Amino acid sequence: MSKLLADFRLVFVGPAEGQTAVGDYSEHFVGAVRPYFGDVVEVRTAGPGGDGVRDIARYRKTVADAARDAPGGRVLVHAELAAGGVGPFWSIVGHKTLPVTATVHDPPQGTWWPARTRFVAEHRVLMHALHYPLRPVLRALEGAVNGRRTLFALSEIGSRSITITYPRTNVVYVPHLVKKRRDVLPAEDRQKAVGFFGHVYRGKGFEQIERIRRALPDDILIRVAGRGTENLKPSAGVEIVGPVDGPDEDAFFESVRAIVIPYNKRHWYAETYPASGAVAHATSYRTPVVCTAYGALTELGESTGAVVVRTDTDATPAEVAGELTAAIVALVNDEARLREIGANAEKCRHARSPERIAESFAAAWQDLLSGPTPGGR
């Protein structure tokens, strides 16, 4: 344990568990870094569109009080920033005398819609009328808030995008944490099926399921799990599992030979480079991934447990589905290749374990707090 960090209080600001993938990440992340600090104060927020103005004011007060009351005045504030999460973003605005860091989940910006309170989120036209025309202003706002701080990125391409957008930041790349999960059957010993997993929203590629199903041989089943998937329509050869946790999640991953991740552009504001929580889930179960070469997925390869399908940038959705289908069939029917890629996923699982990721964050925080101007702006 770092002796320096042991004298500090960590004030952690992030979504509660169950509040999108960032909330789930936050739960495991804070548990992993907790042993490094003297004590930890958690400020848990709602997910995108779930916080109102009063909620934000309460979070800000809690952060300020926890910082003021820190033993010896030694405190570090760390937030988890995601595209529509206003609570964590506004909780760290204005603390110029405190060391503040943040993990940027949707780089290059931390929060793309800083006015997306509960009221604004309920009015789609208002939400985009507020944010889209003001993109340059909002980017400058974030630069003023986080421009000289230390920001963490969960992918190398995401790290580069932050550095290009905000050149004065100190950007540290640390891979996406891979949670500890029960050992399940090796991929090659599972039934002949592929899975779609994650939270259903724009850009996740769930709309490709029907196209891929039509092209897949009948002996390869598709199983679909995650938040929001219960609202999808089942069809012949497509089993809708719905949300899974605990033993149900174990059983889901043990029932598929690979996870298909056909990501595409999430929104039309700009290109974003989020690290995939679905990939991290698959890695935690030593499950190979078949994915598109979009955003941070371009960094993956068979050495990290993934088959990346690289199509032309102007390929149609049908053409992308065709390429994905060919890659799925080739992988699922090749037990030796499944064994090799699954073994690579196992290596990645250990390299990105909660303990290893916590060590990397702790090293960066120690460098920051031992410097002449801890926390920057």
C-alpha cells in the first residue's frame, strides 16, 4: 500500500451500481482502490437523465463537506464521467484548491450533455436544442473545468483523443477493469451459440441481430442478455434472456461460445471512443469476442481475446452483418481457434484484474499528490 495515499481520504463520485455500465464499473473500481486510502467517502449519483437540480446541489455539498472534514485536510476527489451523467460532472466543478481527477468513459469529452437533468431528459427536442448548437461552448466549458487536471482514459485511442482536444490535461491510460467472475466451461466446450450482451441503446448494434440471424446456419443459436433486452422480440433461433446478474450471468456466458459486439456510431454530436464494458464482461468469463472495428474496439485483436471485423467505412449495415456472420461461423466451428483465443482472454483477464488496475491508478495518484501542485486546476 502507498504510504502517501494511506494518509488521504478519497471522495469518490460515480453512478450507483445498476445505473448503466458505468455504475457497475464504479462499484468494482471503488472496491479495488479502497485499500489504498485512509478512508473513502462515496457519493453515488443516478444514471443519465436521473438527476435533478436539487440532486446535483446535494452531491456538491456532500463532496465539499467530505473534503473539508478530511483528516488533516488531505483529500483526493475522483469522479466517473460519462456522456449523459450530469451528477458526477457538476460535483467536481469549481474545486480549484482540491486535487481532483476523473475517468472519462466517453472520450474525448467527459460529459457531452451537461444540462441533461431529469426535466431536460424527459423532453428530447429540448435536450438536443440545448446541447447540439452549443457544442463548441460546452467543449470549452469542459476544458475550463478539467483542462489542467489528471484524466484517466480506458483505451489508448481514447487517451489520444483527450490529449488532442484538451492539450493541457495530464492523460493517463489504464485499461478497463475486468471483474472477477467464476471460472466457467472453456469456450470450445460450450453449446454452439453466440451471445449479444449489454444495455440496449443507440450504437450497441442490437438492430443487427435479425440480419445476422437470417445469415447464420440453423445450428448456431443466438442468445441475448442485458438491461433492456427483455423488450426485444424473440424469434426462431433467437432467445431473449433479459437482465442477468450473479449466477444467471455466469450461466449466460457459459452458454455461448462467443459474444458479438457490432458497435456503430452512438450519437451524431462527434466521434467517441468508449472502452467496452461488454468486452470486459466477456473477458471476465474467458469468452471470445467478435466485434466491429469501431472506436476503441480497433485496439482489440486475437491477442486480447477478440476477432475484429474490419469493413470499409462506407459499408452498409447489411454488408457489416454479412462480414460479422462469416467471422462468427468461422470461429464457432473451429474448436482449436476458440481454445487459443479463450486462452488469450484468460491472460487479459489477469492483466486487467481489479488489483492490477488499482495498482495503476494508485501509482498515478501518488505521482500527482507528491507533485508541487497536486490536482492542477
